[in-house]
Amino acid sequence: MEINISINGESRTFDVEPRTLLVHLLRDDAGLTGTHVACETSICGACTVLLDDKAVKSCTVLAAQAQGCEVTTIEGMANGEQLHPLQEQFWEKHGLQCGFCTPGMILTANQLIASNADPTDEEIRHGIEGNICRCTGYQNIVDAISAAAAQMRD
Amino acid sequence: MIPASFDYVRPQSLEDALARLGEHGDDARVLAGGHSLLPVMKARLADPGVLVDIAGIESLSGISESEDGITIGAMTTHAEIEASASVQGRCRSLAEAAAAIGDVQVRNRGTLGGSLAHADPAADYPAVILAANAEITVAGADGERVIAADDFFTGTYETALGAGEIITSVRIRASAARGSSAYLKAAQQASGFAVCGVAARVALDADGAVERIRVGVTGVAATAYRATSVEDALTGAAPSAESIRKAAATAGEGVDALDDFYAGADFRRHLAGVYAARAIGKAWIRAAGE
Ligand code: FES
Ligand code: FES
């Protein structure tokens, strides 16, 4: 079936099987491998992207369900060479080690900050409960999100 | 993990969706948010030939408030319910149950109607639906009908929904003037599903005695149930922390409880009593104070 999706602001058309998952469309058909896939069972959050500005686990969304929607992936966060504040602060605060969870963390955090410009550490922890990190122990991730929120308020 | 092949249709009207379901019979499944059905299909535990995606039907989404209650479209997401001032004001336990589901991403996609139709025995909503005496409106080839909460959940993953029917909305009467509700759960640590979830809805009379109370329990048995022994014990009297604790202790009595790796049957029955006491206590304090 043919579907139209706007990915990172660019309108694109794909010919996919109805059973194609959004994460596979993004990685295999659109060539955007920044969206990771790990558990494939809506647990880990590595595959998180924004679908019409809402964080979703793209391993549990059919590409067909995204017909006509706007998708934002990690590739759409930076503005040219200029990193998004979340990217900058994950770097600055050592919010990543292996980096596997990072794209998903950043997109979930982006929705959090969009609805709560000044989140407490507890609100941040609650907000990223659907994203699992096997490396950092989360503290630096919370610090990075908090610092990014502060930078975005300035 | 990719589902087996299927055909996908996305009707724009309820009539068209019902026609598609009629046309394909048992081979078709309704796709709402997909957060129960797609995982099952990915695990190849279900392989419908046709998915009828109802996301394009606008009339199925949204929350409307009337004098005496709220009506929530079946395609309304958990996130929308959690954030809705109408739901928080009219049925606080429903907002609390929605907020307790999964995580942010799951709540952004999962829907009320989808969750009810799936009828997972550890889902959060059934406890609230039973306690709130909600009415579930479903549409089928022969038109609409309303199913009472008490008749809706018939077994594990089984409901009173007939073949070819779609849930369109859920109606909940507002809490009484001196009434309120609460939902609390013991969550399974990894999945977040309820090992035991209890919703209590209490209405007090002018003297502070319990005029009506309903208690719904999920996660404990093969299907959500009402703790009628608790309701009966508390109706008509002015509650106290002690009387609530004593009455609530029977919430799991005689229940054929689930018994698994996470919680044995005895522990689940025990939790039912503990969480019933907490939920009733919370609803009572809110009712007395609001
Ligand atoms: S890969 Fe989607 S949630 Fe883990
Ligand atoms: S940085 Fe390795 S999983 Fe998070």
C-alpha cells in the first residue's frame, strides 16, 4: 500500500506492506537509522519518535497508522550544524555512554519539556519511565534534561 | 517481531467500519490504538486477515461533559483522559487509572475503547468501569445498544461485545454532590500491569453516612469483579478507618485468584483487602472534603 508521511518536515511517499512497522519504515525505507530498535515489545523506548508531536514507540505503530502524520526522529532535532539543546546537554552532562537509548530518551524528553517547561527531577524521572537505559544509571540523563529545559527557557 | 500479513482498511465513518466488519466476519479485527492488538499480532498469537483501523472516525474521539456526567469516545487516549479536567472533576478514579497505565508513550497511543475490548484481566480501567457503574455504548449492524458495566466483562479477554460490534463511547455519571472516587494499584514492577488494582466510588448522605458505594477489583481474578461483600458492609453507616479496614478485608475472600510468578493467589487475595481499604479510605476522605 502507498502511504504519505512527513518525516522531519519532508513529505515522503512509501510503498509498504500493511504489516510494516513504523520503526522499520524509518530505518529500512527512509534510511534514518538514528531510531533504534531493541526489545520490539513496547518496553524499552529505544524506538521512540514523535508522531504529530507526541512520543510513541514506533515498534508498536504500523507505518499505515502514520498515514498523513508528521514524524520527528532524532535526525530532525538539530538545525543544520546547530545541535538541539537536548543534544547539547546530553553531551555536556554525559547523559549517554553507549548511546543506544539516547535518541529515544531525547524525543521523550522533548515532549516532556514541550508540556512542562520547568520540570522537577521527579517529573523528569516519571516522564522517561518508558525509556530504559542499561548504562548510565539515569542520573546524568536527568541532569541533561533538566539543563536542556533551563537552556530552552532562556 | 513482525505480524503475519493482513489487509488494512481505514474507514472514515462508523457505518463503513461496521460494513467492513460484517463483510469479513471472524477474519477481521478492529484496530484502535493498537497497543494491545499489535503486540499480540507481533507475537503471532493472533493473525487476523483484515485490520479495520477506526482511527479515521472522528466521532469516536473526545470527551464531552453534560449536567450529570461525562461521555468519553472510545478512541480517546489514556493521555487525554489523564489530562482532562472534566474527567478529573467528574470521575477522579478514571483519571487516576489512565495515569497509571504503562508509560508516556503507551498512554499517547492506547485508547479507552481498545483497552476495554481487549479485557486484559490485569488492565486498570475495568476496576473503575465497575465502580463507576459506567455504561458502554456499542454499535453493530442492528444499531446501537448500551451494555452495563456489570454485564460487560465476561472472562479473561472476553466481553459482552458481540461479533461485528464496535465500542463507540463510555458514559459515566458524575460523582454525587458529596461523593468521590479513587483508584490505587499494586503494579507488577516490570510491566506496570495491575497485580491488584482497586477502584472505589463513594457517595455520602447529609449526615456523612455511606449512601452508595461500589468497589471494583482488577488484576486479582481471571476477570475484574465487584467486591459486593465490602459494599454491603459499608452501606448505610458512617464510615471510620476501622470499619473500612474491617469491611475491605473481605474484598478477596472466596475469590478464585490468579496465581503466578509475580504473586501467589493468597497474596493477591490479601492485596485486594489492603488496596480496597486504601482506595475506599481515599474516596471517603475526598467525598467528605469535596
Ligand atoms: S524497540 Fe520499541 S519499545 Fe523497545
Ligand atoms: S547509554 Fe547505553 S543504554 Fe543508555
